[in-house]
Amino acid sequence: MFDTIHHTDTPVLSGRPLFSAPETPVIAATRLIAGDNGGLLLQSHPYSAVTVAAGCLIVPEKGDLVCAMVQGDSAYVLSVLERHTASAPLTLSTQDTPLHIRAPSLALEGTESITMKTVRFSLVSHTSKWVAQTLRQIAGSLFVSAENAHKKVENLDATEAGHIAQHAEKSMVLDNEIGAITSRAVLRIDGGQVHMG
């Protein structure tokens, strides 16, 4: 698979080939060691510059057992075979390349927790459902836009705010069994007609 093809029409200069044939790639299982400059090196080929292959999404670390391809002065880490510490987390990375996952159905499950950190987050869905025992939302500003909104609370619905402004374009209905409106300073009711009782 990695055999080198030698061409018989290689240009020659003074009886010597002008272009040297590339060395046959070597596939090796080896450990990663730290170089003098802090970079990673292959234990089996410590003088080859190590590059993580685009298909190796798990970030290799010092001490990991890896599968590497070595050709000349270059080495590519193809995959991580064994972590140096069994409990060390697996980090998926595409370096600076965006990662897209396409599938008919995708399930993401964390038995303990899931944390997402990003500068911008967008969720586009035809139907979205959030189910939680406790849900906390913290935001500097919160904007909600909907054609229709319906909220049902079994027990207490409490709102605390410095100021509350409600504006209904057409009508507003308050219906309850026992009601109370309390104002410590001024209470104003203004309307074209006011019906009490």
C-alpha cells in the first residue's frame, strides 16, 4: 500500500538522478515524548517533526500510544491507540478547521453533565422541547417573540422587577377568585368607561 513507484524516465545529471526517490512510508505504533522545545516527538523516530493528521480528531498527549506514519523527516499521528492515563479526558479537535456533523438522527448523552461554551449559540428547529426538574435562565437581556404564547403554572407565578409595563393592543382580561391591587403611593385607573361591580 505504501510501496514507492520508481519511474525509469527520471531525469539524470552527470550520471546521477536529478530527483531522489521518496522514502517508503513507515507505519509504527509508538509513544509520544516531549521534545526540547515542548513539542511532541515520536519515541521511535525522535528526529521527525510530528504533525497531527486531519483525520485524527482526538488530541494526542505526551505518553500516549499512537499509530504514526513516518516518511523522511515528517511524521503524522494517524490515531491515538491508548491514553497515557486511563482517566485522562478525550479532547476532540480539528485544529482551526470547522467541524460539521450530518446524520438523519443525532443523540448526545452525558450521564453526569453536558457543558457548552461558545461566543454565539444558534438553535434552529421546527419543534423544540425542554424538559427539566429545574430550569434557570440568566441573561443580560432577554427578548421573546412569538405569534401566540401560552403559559400554565400549577401553583405560584411570581415576578419581581424594578418596573413592569404591560401593553395590550386590543384587550386585557384579569380573571381570578380573590384579587387585590395594592399601591403604597398612587393608584390610577383611567378609562373611557370604568365599571365597578
